[in-house]
Amino acid sequence: MRGSPNLEMAKIANLTYPRKIHIVGIGGSGMSALGEVLVGSGHLVSGSEIKETQILERLRSLGITIYLGHRESQIADAEIVAYSTAIPVDNIELLAAKAAGAEVLHRSEVLAGLTRIKKSISIAGTHGKTTTSALISLALSDAKLRPSFVLGSEVNEVGAAASWDEGAWLVIEADESDGTFLHLKSEIAIVSSVERDHVEYYGSYEKLQDAFGEFLGSASIKIVGSDDPCAFHLGSKHSAITVGVNKKSDFRIENIELNKNYSRFSLVQSDGKSFDIHSPLLGMHNVKNLAIAFVGAKMAGADEESLLSALGRFGGVPRRFESRGSVNGIGFIDDYAHLPGEVKPTLETARLFNPERLVAVFQPHRFTRTRDLASEFADAFCDADMLYVTDIYSAGERILHGVNASMVVQAIKENNPNFEVYYEPSRDQLVEKLSGLLRSGDILITLGAGDLTSLPDQIKTMIQTTSLGRNQK
């Protein structure tokens, strides 16, 4: 059994003085980032993980004690033992910590403790959290405000996924998936979009919206994406600053220019003042991320020159429209998109490259998501010329009887009977088919939050091996 703490019974970590903290499963992206900011803020940190990774080497270099495997003895005299939702409640270290009288706290309860000692900018929303959080962190850094930050991915321009510095601000990518973003104490709260997701936790889309409303309402400064109907509605209820193409926005996006090399647009304040933003990030969805990041960093005190400079040099985060190279004139792109509202703009962006054919591969993410959202994928892939759908990536969920990837295929076929869509559960068969199908001028784009990211390299290797074999004959 896995799970998050009861929100009503949450215990916020007291991190106002040095503590001895042990992190169970420290090798995960979220937990390693937490470890990094904790050791940076003066705490004595240790952690356990099942297998060796490069992340663990980095954590050791920061002074964190790393144990391989889970054992009772490793919690030693830890005052706080932190865990994530991925850790089973019967984990041997968690049980030992409870028996020893240590505070056993969910990651969110420890992160919430950090928001009690710095002013926080918390970025929530179904789409764009990592990119927007990274943009704000970079902008505040360029403005010499020396922010601390906890992001969902390592970013080249800011040097890491997490950092603790002496500035007043802490930038946090706020996770709404299990309600724990409500633990955070936010000076500035940002909601980019609210799509119907995580209903397996909340019970209904309405309750998900209520949680976002509570998140916004707790902050002094609220910012929402005005082009998302739900976010705009919540923003109206909570007197939020609105940002988007919507003409009613406090900051309006105008004069948009999109191509395969850059995005350019004007951001116009309600008083008429305009800012010209030029960025290497591609696509309309990133224009909106850039605009929201500009406003968020501006509200935190970043000067306009630093803002425009930071947004102009930010190259993106891993697995967000990430180029995976080319072979024989075939281009490869990998993207984290796994929701209908993410897939569609990602494919629209790929179209800017004018491929001969845009071939998409989609890996559905989680059984509950597939059950709840299969029908909403019906028109999400229309910008592709053909689509292959793989089996569901479970992300640790138990199998749900009657829920499978063919539900997505069927939804697409019902709405678009002439669209080329195929269900291919075998990874080996998929690699073989695509290696023979792709030709010069095509782009293959992999979409999903699971392990599909390895597919481009597998296909490139097979194409190169096949080409080599032909040349040797």
C-alpha cells in the first residue's frame, strides 16, 4: 500500500534549526531535489536507495550520506524520516522510524516546512509546471535575487533541479496530484491550467477544481492562465492576475510569431505598456509558459532587463520537445506529453518543422488516467500523419480489469475513421516496424511520461545496423 498523508492531519516539518534528516528513496527526482535543498540549508542529511545511479554520486558530493538498500540501522538517530508516495507504508525504514519515535513525514510536509522559512512562489497546473518554474528560477537568478528552487527536472541554465541560496525567494513546482500542494505556504501562487486529471485521488473534477481554488486563495498574489476556462474562472473568484491571449487578460499576449527556430510575441499590460519577448522555446504552449513566468518573476521583483534576457536564453528542460538527433534524414523528438491538452500543442509544434510525415508513438500513462481520459484523446493526434499506441505504462498502479490502450485507439477511430492509428503492444515489434517504415524527411515523435524515451535510440540503432548491413553486401 502506498499513499499520501491525510491532509487534515498533516504535520509541517520544523526546519528553523539544523535537523538530522533521513530520506527513504532519495534517488528519485523529487526526493533527490529535496535532499539537495535540505543539505544546502544546513541540515544533516542521509538517504537510502535500491541501486546506484549518477544522481547518488552528485548527492554524495554535496555531503549527503547514501546507503544502498533499506535497513533498520540506517535511520540511526534521525529526527525526521521523509518518504514519498512511491514508498510502501510497510517499508522497513519507515516502520523502524516510527518505532524509534522519529517524525515520519511525507515529502510534501518537509517541503512545506521550507515554505515557512522563505517566501515561496508555487507553480501548479496540469501543464507547464516544470518549464514555468525553471523560467522563473532563471529570471530571479539573472536579476541577482539569488533564489532557492525545487524543480521537477534538472535544467542546464540553472545548473541543477534544486538549489538553496541566500535570497528571499523559494520557487517550487507544486504537485497537485495527491492534494499535498495545499500544505505549501505561498506568497505567490500560479495556476496555468486545470485539466480533468487525478480524479482517482480527488473523486471528481469538481473537487479537483476546489483544491486549486483553495491553493490560489491561500496566497497573497495569485496568477492564472486566462486561456484555460477553469483557471480563468478560479482566477476571477480569487482576484487573480490573468495572463494569456484572452482579451480580458491583465497581461495580454499579442503579435505572436511562431516558427521552427524561435517564438516571438508581445506581452501587453492593462496600462498599455508592452514587452517584446523572444525565446528559443517553440510552440504556442510555451508562449503561454513564457508569459506566465514573466509575470510571476516580475511580481517577485525581477527587473525587466533581466527578465527578457533570461527568457531569451532558456533552452528548455529534458523531455519537453527534446531533440533526440537524426539518422538517414529522419528526425527524432521526445516529449513528456501524456494528457490530451499536452499532446495536441506538442504535435502542432512539430508541424512547424514541415516534415514529409509526422509519425507519433504514444504510451498511455496509468490505468486510471486511461480509464478516465481515453475519449478525450479522440482528436488530440490529428496533426500527426500516423500514430502507434503502445501498452499502458502503469507507474506503479495495479492493473484495472477492462482498461487497456486499445480504448485510446478506439476513441480515435470513432472520431476519425480515416486516421492511421495502430495498437502495438510489443516493443520489439514496434522498433522493427518503425525502423522499416521511416524514411528521409520524416519526424518520429515519442509521447508519454513512462519509459518510451528509450525508443528513439533503439530505432536509430536498428536503422544504422540495417544500413551498415546493406552497405557491406
